[in-house]
Amino acid sequence: MDFLSSCVYYYDCPDDKEYFSTSVEVQSDEGFLGWVAGFDGDVIITGPDNVRSAYREYLQKQLELYNSEAK
């Protein structure tokens, strides 16, 4: 996981013991976006906005692959 930096911080979610929050510095390239997608919705990118936008674009491209008719 080359896209993860050495700075990873974990935070407990006080209202829900099944979840935690983390803050990680990453390079938001296709490898990172694909890694997040692999969690099947169990990971939420809360910011920054440019990374959220990049993830939306990544997912839209993936959907377009499967929404187009096979040739």
C-alpha cells in the first residue's frame, strides 16, 4: 500500500463501538481510489473535497464500463 503514508491516526467513535474514524495522508491516485472501492461502501472519504470529487469520478467511470452495452 504505497499510497498510505507513515502518518495514520485512529479515533474511536464514541456513539458506536463498531466503527472508528481515521485520518491518513495519501496520494489520491487510481490505486488509492480502487483500494477504497474494494471496501464496498464501508469506507467514507470525508475530505478534502478534491479527493471526494476524484473518488466520485472514479466510481462514475467504473459504472460507465458496466452500463454500456457489451460489444
